[in-house]
Amino acid sequence: MRAHDSATAPTTIAVAPAPAAVPAPPAPAPAPSPAASADPGPAAVLASSPAPAPAPGRAGRQGVLLAALGVVAFSLTFPSTVWGLESFGPWSLVAVRSVLAALIAGAFLLAGRVPLPDRRHLPGLAVVAGGVVIGFPLLTTLALRTSTTSHAAVVVGLLPLTTAVLAALRTGRRPSRAFWAAAVAGAAVVLAFTVQQSGGALSAGDLYLFGALLVCAAGYTEGGRLARLMPGWQVIGWALVLCLPLTLPASAAALALEPVRLTAHGVVGLVWVAAGSTFFGLYVWYRGMAAIGIPRASQLQLAQPLLTLVWAVLVLGESLPAAAPLAAVGVLVCIAATQRAKD
């Protein structure tokens, strides 16, 4: 009791006429704010701003690696589509690949208990779905019925420059003149190479190819923008799931109308374009674009036509053109220049 009384003595004499001589009671410690003390949890972390990024050099290297991995996955798309056409019709192949990719994406979304995307993101997801889930696969598959793999690579040769232009218009980012000079030079190298290999003649599938170019560039641009607001795998995942009301009935109708002749090549081609190109490829591609920017990532695709030719030799048995090594060196120089150029 004496200890208690002495401890409270300052409080008792605080009402004395000479307050200046009496020590004031200790101020209570400020209560921690809910924002500082509450554990945000996984859902809040995903919904909030991204965590502090690594050092720019490291983040840049990771972004380049992810985008380059996406380019490698995309470079196998045309050879895999040719294999898939051995077993399926063009409409069946596109519809079934989208359904299979959507099932894979849906499983990941369910396992991660990912909430539905915000309503404000739906228009952008619709552009991604129309461009890279439906538009590009359908138009290129129709083109590959009459065009060779090397000729179809002209689409990818123009795609980096088109994506960079659309990204500048959509996001307002303005790459430097050095970037544009290297991008145009790279596109010119790829165009000259592919046109030379095709003899300078336009095929009947060129209208499909140029249409695929435009819709894919739009899908890449919008997907890269959304990948800054949500994880890249969720961007392509929700785009695929949103297409299910269209791709499910389309698959049933196409499989009923087009003959199916299952072969090992056909099944492997279908599995790759669904799991490799459509889901995994776009997942790492959008992550890379979010890390290093859409214009820089898009220029890595200058290497895609040459990689496609390599796969065409190894997978389809086509011959490698003599000019391919020279074109590869020119493309690598242009890619290096675009990656070093500043915004």
C-alpha cells in the first residue's frame, strides 16, 4: 500500500496551486494505428500496391529473362499449330486449345482463391481475350492452312514495332529516338529476311496474318498495362475464363462438324498451344512486360521469327535458309540497342 500511495502521489498533488513545480504524469503511449498493426493478409497484399521492387538492374534482368522465356514459348506456336492441324480442323483446334488453357487457368485461380477482377478491369480483359485468346490463334491457324511456317513469321516480324506504337499511344510512354531507330531497323531486317525467303509474293493467307498482327498487338498492350495492376498469370487466366461461354459451345460445334484424326503429333501440338503458348507463355510474357515496360519487351520478339525457323527445321524438317545466321546477328544487334535505349 505504501508503494502504491507513493506511486500515485504525483497525480494527487497535480491539483496544487503551483502546477509548474509538480511533475506532470507520464503521457500514455500512443496506440498503434490499425493500418500499422493489422496484418494485411494475402488478399490485401494482392489488392494493394506492389511491394518495393528489387534494385533496377536486378529487376530489369528478371524482366528481360521472363519476356525472353515467353518469346521462346511463342516461337513454338506455329510448328505446334502445324502439328495440331494433322488431327483437328482449324476451328476445332482454336476452340479446344482455348478451353484447355481456360481449365488450367481456372484451376490455378481456384487453388489461389483469387477474387473476381474489378469491374474496371473487365474492358481491358476483353481486349486481351479478343486479341491473344481468340483473334490471333484463329487468324494465324486459318493462315497456316495455305502459308508456310517461315512465311507466317512475317506477322511476328512486324509485331514488335506495332506493339510499341500501340503501347506509346495507350500508355503515354514515349521511348527515345534511339529506341525507335533500333526498333524500325530490327523490323526491316526481319521483313527483308522473311520476304526474301517467300520470294516476294503475297500468299492468300496474308490478310489473316495482318489481321492477327493488329489484334495481337492490342492484346499485348492491354495485357501489359493490366499486369501492372494484377499478377500476370491472373491477367491471362481471367481472359481465358471469360472466353469460356464462347469457346465451350464453339468446341462442341466445331468437333461435330470437322473430322478429328488423332495422331501423336496432333495431340502434342494441341497440348503445347494450350498449355505452353497460351497459358505459360503469356504468363511469363506479361510479367516481363510489367517489369521492363511494353516497348522494351516487345522488341525481344524480333528474335521470334528466327527461333520459329529453327524449330521448323528441328520439328518439321524444313531446311534452314543460308541467310538466317546473318539475319540473326542483325536482329540481336537491334534488340541490344532497344534494351539499352532510355525512355
